[in-house]
Amino acid sequence: MKITVTGSLGHIGRSLTEILLAANNEVKVISSSSERISDIIALGAIPAIGSLEDIDFLKTHFKDADAVFTMVPPNNYFDHDLDLTGYYKHLGENYAKAISGTDIKRVVNLSTFGAHLEKGNGILKGAHYVEKTLNALPSNISLTHMRPTSFYYNLYGYIESIKAQNAIYANYGTHAIPWVAPEDIAKVVAEELSSFDNNEKIRYVVSDELNGEETAKILGKAIEKPNLKWQIVDDETVMNALKKAGMNPEIAEGLIEMYAALESGLLKEDFENNRPHTFGNKKLKDFAQEFAKEF
């Protein structure tokens, strides 16, 4: 198969590309950075360097593909001019325009849990709009939205408070947090890209489930801080910390709303109703070893 992968060689892209190549697919990797060319070639894939803002560029590199993996790359939350929801909407529309009129039969889109909500999900509403846009593609295209849960690597954002105060401060964590590893996402995406007869529109991906206290215990053991605490604080406390750090205030508010929805259960409603039958292989205790090296 000829498969085009967006997202460059990021957390998911590298593992996904390696899996697809190992299965003897021809893989083209779209990246915005020419510095990635040598790495992409070294893996055995075809580099396509350009901007997701350029619809003609996307059409050129989508037109010969049997299947494509679409995702909206991360952006700078500290850019005070960034309209995050608008950014998602724009790229979702670009993908839809680039896919329409091609012979592509399979599209796997990286979304997120909470994307079933049009409101109340904070910064995840952008993913909701991308799903809605791609759902309008012609019916002959088989489309699946991947909805991973909370990424393990988000825990790196707490290193500073762990070092300074031996604590993780968050407005969520009372209940089980569904964690996921990018490698586990890549495996499931690869499965979906090779399947053309799957009518399932949504697929959740999760690796482990632990509440805040359990998460802190595992991380604490790995970094030799057995008394590490997961401290639940109110929304305002987290908001003030994010704004003090220089985050775009609108995005900070979106993060607070998202995590508050996780705490209330709103974010997980559809996930709970459509739980995957199996979890990924990489557990939090495995990630904790990587966390310890970064720490």
C-alpha cells in the first residue's frame, strides 16, 4: 500500500512509520522541516517537505495514496496571538479539500477523547470540529477517528513542581485517569490504515488507568521520591500558575475547562460507553522509567 503520514516523525509519527515500513508499505512522511529529510530517508520512507497550510502541496502528496493518516500538529500555547480552535478548524478544512477528488479509500484521523463534545471540553473542541469536517467526506472513503486519552508525556509538565515542592498540583485526578503511550497509538493507527472493511467510525486508545495518587506513587518510586504527592487544587490556582508562566490566557482557560471536565466525568462519558476491549502494552510503570531519565 501507498500510505501518506502527516505529523512528521513526532511522538506518534516515528513509531507509526517504522511499523508501516516493516509491513512492506510505501510510506511518505509529510514534515514542515527540511531538517527531517535525512531521518525520514534513513527509516526508508519518502520525505515530503511543505506546509499543511498549502492545499496544493497536500493534494500533490495525497493524490497517489491508498490511505492517509491525518493529524493536527501541536502548536505553541504560549503564543498570545494563537486562535487554537481556529487553527484546528483551518487544518481540518485543508485536509478535507485535499482528500476530496482523490482515489484515497482510507483515512485515519488522530482525534482525542472528549471530541464527542461541542462544548465543555476546553481546548479539545478543535478536534470536535475536525471530526465534523472529515465526516462530510464522500461515503466511499472509509474514515476512522482515533481518540487517544491523556498522554503520558503530559506528565513532564509537572517536573518543576515536583523538584521544588515534591508535588503535582492539578484540578483533576480524584478518579481514574486513562493514560496512553504514543507507541500504543501508533500500533492501532497502523492496524486501522491497513483495514478497508472496518465500518467503525470511532476507536479509543488507552494504555493504563490510574488516579492521581496512584500515578504519583509510581512516578515517585521511579525518581526516588516515595513521598511524591498528587495535590488536587481548585481551577483558579491552576489558572494563575498557567498565566504566570506566560501561557495564552484563552488557551489556559481551555486547559482548565478540559481538566475540570475530566474530573467531573464529562470528558470520559463516550469513552466509558465505548471502552476498547484491550489496553495498550506500555503501562505507567514503563513510562516512569523514561520520566526518571528526564527528571
